[in-house]
Amino acid sequence: MSQTLHPMLNVAVKAARAAGSLINRASLDLDLLKVTAKSPNDFVTEVDQKAEAVIIETLLGAYPGHGILAEESGRTHGAADSEYVWIIDPLDGTTNFIHGFPYYAVSIALAYRDQIQQAVVYDPTRNDLFYASKGRGAFLNDKRIRVSRRTRMSESLIGTGFPFRKGDNFKRYMKMFEDIMVTCAGVRRPGAAALDLCYVAAGQYDGFFETGLNPWDIAAGSLMITEAGGLIGNFTGESDYLYQREVMAGNPRIYAQMVGLLSKYSRVIADDAKPGIGAEPLDAADQEAKELPDWSPEAALAKAEAEAQTPEARAAALKKRAVRIRKEDAGR
């Protein structure tokens, strides 16, 4: 690389390339691959595990006092109380990988006091290295990248990811998909969120949205977006998205229009109920309240009550109010 990288970013690049080399070697003979299902449609391979191990070894070899949050091993490595935490997805797009579909990546981010400071996303099939340091811009290989300049949804290409885990609300997603699809030039779903976010940062997508993602899916890509001049948040446009299992990104003009389309589908998890990594979807009562009309005073009151009560009382109140409003609507 022609430019001087931050020392921590340099170590992340070294780790990503080492993992990428291992992944490329394994891709030459997929028939020998051992695949395990973590849950329906959610797979892990020995390559995921070996790639994660080499990443962690490289990072902790340079910074033994740092913490680790990794997809396959969680927080079992590193210093649990460190203000520096590496957030790692050793192979984002495992399903693509095991089918020989060349769209997957290594994703590594460094958070300091919960703020992403360094990020690397490496596409081993194309030898494309996306990287960013906070305040220093985002790059693809040695070229500075910027989000697109499109201003109209009707001209925009939007990336997404389909729900695929058991229990995901697919009907809700299809409503979102329809609202976006009829307003834009096209929707794409290649299957690796880390790369999708980098493509927004590089201006190849104009926007992106997905539900059900974990921090390691989006941490590195989120810094690429902001350093490339874009915006990223939850469906209501707020910056609290890393643990909310919903994310939306885009250039500023398209992002604003996507907020208008997707905010009614937000299921943001309240801070007092946030279970952390791997947060579960809202329960049925919370979901019913989220499906109340945005414009109704009842919905606004329900939201206020939900924020003020205990989780148990909140669930009961929201369910009761949702049933009453549906009856009132039916009688109109």
C-alpha cells in the first residue's frame, strides 16, 4: 500500500489477508469441507473456525490486552474488561462459500469504548481490500471511495438481505421489500452484509437495508459507510443500530428517503430490555404495537407507555391496546 496505515489497522489487514489465504485454499476443494448447521439455514464450516483462529492469533499477538468479540467463539478470547474490542466475522457469506458462489468476505473491526475506530473487509475471491480509519477516509485497495451522488430513489440500486433463520418475520420483510422495490431502480441480494455495506461506501449501491444482523456482520462496514460520506442507522434513522438487529445505510439523500419508507417497520429494542449479542426478536405483544398505524395517537401513547413500564407490564398494555384499536378500526 502506498499510504501509511494506523498500526492497529495494519495488524487487522495482516490478519484479514491470512484468513483470506486460508479461505482461498479451502475453496479449491469444497467437496472435502465439513459443514455443520448452527440452526436451520445458518451454517458453519471448519474454514470459519480456522480463519477465526488465525485472525485472533494475529490480533492478540500484537495486542494481548485487547478484547475479542467473534462470531464463532464469542468473547472467550482476549481481555474481557478491555476498552479495545475486536469484532470479527471470519467468513461473512458462509452459505455462498460452501456452494462455490464467489461473494463472501473477512470482516474485522476495532471498537474503542464502543466506537468503531478501525475496519477491514477483505474479499479473497477478488483480492479486494476495503479499509478505513476513523477520520481518515475509506479506501478500496489504494483508492479513496465515496458514496454515490444519486438523489432519487427511482434511479437507485438498493442492496438487501432476505430473512433466513427460523422464526424470522418473513411476511413483515416482504412488506418492506415491496415498499422499496416499487420506488427504486432495482434490488440486489448477494448474501454477505459486510461486502454489501462496502459497496454502498464505494457508490456501487445507493442504499442497503437488512434485519436480523449481528454486530460482527456490520461493524466494519459501518465505518466504511461513514468515512465514505454516507449514513448508517436503524430504520428510524437513529445511530443506535449495532445491537438492534436492523440496519439501513446509504448516501445522505437516499438514506433520508429510505427512513421515510422503512421507519414504520422498526422494531428497535428498548435499552432496558437489550439482551446484548444475539438479541431475540420482539415478542408478539411488542410486534403488535409496532404494527399500529404510525399516525395514530393511540400508537404514540402506546410507545410512551412502553418506554415507561416494566417489560411485563409493557407487553400486557401493548397487547390490550393493539386488540382494542383493531376492533375500533373494524367498526369504522
